[in-house]
Amino acid sequence: MEKIALLTDSSCDIPKDLLNKFGINVVSLRIIYNDKEYRDGVDITPQEIYSNLDSEIPKTSMPSPSDVLNKFNELKEKGFTHCIAITISSGLSGTYDMFKLIEKEIEDLKISVIDSKILSTGLGHLVLEAAKLVSQNVNFEKIVEILENLRHKTKGFFIVDTLEYLKKGGRISSFSAKIGSLLNIKPVISIDELGKYFMFAKVRGKNQAIQKMLDELKSACENTLVNVGIPHANAELEAIELAKKIKEIKNVKEILINEVSPALSVHSGPGLLGLTFMPVEN
């Protein structure tokens, strides 16, 4: 009989109550300052990141390989026969590749490592869907097949107050960052098929940027149910207002609001507002 464990990384932006409810295992990305290293979401909070941005912008890194190896072994010792590991996009982090390497070292635990090609609540949608399928006793191979299909249909859009942090983190070019600072232009950032950031749209002002994200959602859920995520960086009130607008859109099943992990807040800075969505069957 299959006993399936779920593993993801701390960029999934799933609230702790849901992680606990479904028994989802998480390994932490790393946040590296000149004098100290922190585990994402364990040793440091987003607020601590924001308060220190003026003095130092830290680096981020994938989880410790030893943490991942230990977690796989721990799951095996707990009697799990299978593990589905879903990671942040390989276009944004080396986490997926590292998971794949460690997978080869593990015996007596059948592992499938899935590259989400997205991050934040976009990754969270996939992990939570996997958790629901496990709870419904869907078999391992079928869950993997469903997730591989859904990851291509899961979309994410993000607005940031400044592109400076993404530029300094090497996530976008200096040219793109310069465009975003001109004439109150608000870039809407999305993620392409390779799982990398790209400039989806450039509009005048934040309200138009939000409307652009809503238009994409309306188009996506015209004929299908969707689950929606609203990740934010120190912008809870804006996230709540966005949720009110989304509740008026037909075919929206669930809305998840959560602050982005400290590691993601390093690259966004305060003020990020995002919208992710994934189609659901029922």
C-alpha cells in the first residue's frame, strides 16, 4: 500500500495552518547576510528583511543539501513509501536540480521531483492540490500526472513598487528596472514557460496594473473553476481589497492570501502585490 509524503520549499507561501492540516513537509531556502545565514521563514521574518534593506540587501540561496537529504531519510524512517517533491521554478533557483541529484542517493523511497516553473502561491496551488489528491487516496503515478498537467496551466502575475531589488538580485536586467522607474510606469511581471521572470505588461500606475492582472484572471476562469492566490509583501490591506474584487468574478473557487516568504521579499522589497491562479476540476 502506498504511503505518500509531500515535500516542498519555503517559497510556496502556504499558511502554516494548511501546512499542518495536510502534513506538508517544507525545507527552507537560505538568506545570507555578510555576517550571518538564516533559514527562510524559521530564523527570520519578512519584517526583519524590510527593516534592514537600507543597510544591506542579503543574498538568497537554495535549501541546504543536507537538509533535503535528511528530510528524505526522515520520511523513509516514518514509513512513507513514496514522496512527491514540488519545488520553486528551476528558472529562478537551483533547488529543483539539487533535489534531483539527492533523489538518486535515496533508496527504498520512490520519489518524483516536480519543477513547478513558478513560485509563491503559484507553487502553493500545486502543493495543496497534491495534498487533496493524497487525502482522496489517488495513487502516486496519477497524482504526478495531474500535477505535471496543472503546472503548465498555473499562472502568476506580480506588481512591485520598485524593480530595484529584482535588479540587484540578478532577476531582471538593469534596462527593465530603468523602464519601471520612468513616468510612474508599473510593470506587471509574469513567469514564462522556462520559469523565468519576464515583463508581461507596462501600464501607467498601480490601479491599471491591478486591472491588468484581473483581466488575465477573468479570461482564465471564463469557462473553468480556478483557485486564486494573492501573495503580498507588507501590503495586506491592498491584498484584502484585491480579494474583494476577485470574489465578484465568476468561477473563482478559493482565494488564498498570504505574505511572501522572507526569501521572496528580498527580491521584491515591500509593496509587492501578486495574483496567481490554477484551474480546478470541481
